[in-house]
Amino acid sequence: MAIGWAGIAALRDWRGEQDLHGKALEITLEAIVDEIAAMANLLIGEAGDGTPAVVFRGLKYPRSGEGSVFMAEDKDVIQPRLRR
């Protein structure tokens, strides 16, 4: 999970766009910063792998958009379970 970011939108809202079959997307929000963090983890590795940082260049991403990767507390079904 990304814990901080700057200069890019945290989320990309795909609602209203069409999928490959021409069907309109209704609920899709893409967590861009989390996807970048996940890719960085694949490149950095785990435990003693030792790669200290990853630099991404050439990504095409929105510069503005939603400001938080977290849902409103009253709608979030994941975070309350993580706090147990």
C-alpha cells in the first residue's frame, strides 16, 4: 500500500468509461498509487533482497483526481477489519 504520494492522482475514476465490450463501467475506481507501490515491491523484493529504491519513469497517469485512497468510514468494509 502507498503511504504517501505527490504530483499524481491517488485514484482514477473509470465510471462512465466503456470496457472492451462497449459496456459502461459503473463502479470502477483504480487505486493508482497502490498499484505503483505493488510494482515497486515486486522489483525491490522482500526481506534481504536489498534493493533500496525503485524509480518509475514514463508512466502515463492522471495528474489530478481523487485525493485519498481510502473510502469514507461509513462505506469502508475493509479498514474496520484491519484494526482488529
